[in-house]
Amino acid sequence: MSQGMGLAEAASGADPATGLQAARELRELAERLEALQVHNARRHGWSWQEIAFFLGVSKQAVHKKYAGGKS
């Protein structure tokens, strides 16, 4: 968690280069965490609709992004 906090601090700092790099790293981390939890939810029997609800997207969007044999 301290790595995430460090990235959040860097992303909100005054140096644009550091801030943009940190923002990119946070986005990549969020993508990995989302994929991990979608896979976890599917293993626990969750429907695409349930996952979509918690991600705040449509069922179609989450299915299109993750159904390709990954979950």
C-alpha cells in the first residue's frame, strides 16, 4: 500500500514529468487489480452483471474486456 501512496503523492506533485509518470503507473496498477478481481469474482461464481455493477460499467463492456478466455 505504501507504493500506491507514494505514487498518489507523486501524481499530485508540482513536477509534471514525475506526476505524469506516476499517473501512468497508477493507471497500470488499477488495470492489473481490476483484472485480478474480475477473475476472482468469476471463480466465485459472480455473473458479468454483478461484476459490471461494482465496476460501474455495462455488462457488455466488462464481458468484452475480460471474457476472452481469461475469466
